[in-house]
Amino acid sequence: MTTAWEEIAGPGPVLFTCEHASARLPEPWKWGEDAWLAPLHWAYDLGARELVQELAAQTACPAVLATFTRLLVDANRSESDVDLFRSTAEGRSIHLNQTIERDVRLETFYRPYHQAVDRLLANPGVQWVFSVHSFTPVYDGQVREVEVGVLFDAEDDTAAELALALFDRGQPCWLNEPYSGKEGLIFSASSHAARHRIRALELEVRQDLACDPAWRATFVERLVNALREVGLLPGAGDL
């Protein structure tokens, strides 16, 4: 594991990425008054790292996972995004981001993570970037009924096919929920795909489900078979 990313090798045609895989706050930064945020969705996407690891293992596909908390710098935002360094959570100031060492954070964490993604996408055998995220079951007092969302910007047809393939396997699935890729909320996957002239989707999984090992095992099997059905992955035994 490097300072900024963890890499999983594999010959498959999909690169799985996880921009919010870790709650790690490296030295010299300390949680201090922000310690209440460390175990929560504000700091990282609970269950997303395990999902990516299990998907990579089941598909023999490569993966890149960020190894720093999104509160240090958010790898799924552009460098010009106002929430690149989040200043508040639940109405409270985030002390970590009251003074920001912008260049240090970008050069040490944000840019190396994205450079690792670019390096793996330079492999001509990789045809898709598939970002994996998770979301909190309750946000701003609202209970979310969505279990799994397929987020997309340009891949309307493939996203709909994947959602239907998951539904046919018993997994309810929503399109561009609880966030919309058409509103720029799949920044990492979309921007990397555009640079490498490949295609991109993002998966959002509700955290109470993503953190359940039994649910996750069933879901990964369903998702892998659905990805094969819609053509993102070759058939079993073809890698």
C-alpha cells in the first residue's frame, strides 16, 4: 500500500475504482475535535472497499482504491469543486479543513491516486472504468429506500441494461439514484473515461447492505453475472 492508493492487479477488461475506500488520516494530520466523523460516511464509504476487493477477486479485474479519508481531500471531486475540502458536516465545522494545505494535499494524495488510475487505464485491454461507492441509509433526516443505484453520465443504455439484469436476479436497482451522474456526481469515473476514450459507470450501494458480508457475497455474485450479461465482462472461464 502506498501513501495515496492501494492497487489490485488483474488482466480483466474493467478497472474498479474506489475513491472513498478509507477513513485513514495520515500524519501529520490528527482527528482531534473531528474524531466523531472518523467512523461515519463523512469520512469514507463504509463497505465499499470490501465490495471492490471481492469484485476484483471474482472477476480477475484490476482495481485502485484510495487510502486516505475523503475529508483530507475528496478524490471524487474536481480540483475546482467547492466540496473538494469539506468545511462542515451536520451543521458542525470540520476543524481539519479550517486551514488547508491545498498544494500538499493535492500533490501527496489526490493527484497520485488519479495518476495510478490513469496508469492502469493506459492498458489497451481495459475498456471500462467502474467506480464503486456506498451511501448512508439516512441523510439529512430522510430515510433512503434505494438499495443499489447505477450512476451514469453518457452510458444510458448500458446502465439501464445493467439495472434490469440485476433486477432479474432479485436485486432491486435504481438509475441515477441516490445521486445523478448527469449532474457531475461520477466525476472520477467520467473524467478518466473521457481522457482514455473508454466508458464509465458508477455503483452506489446502501451502507447497511454493503457492510453485511452475507448480503455482499450474494450481491457480488449477482453483479458479476449481470456484468457478463451486458458485456462488460467476458463469460465465465474466458479471462
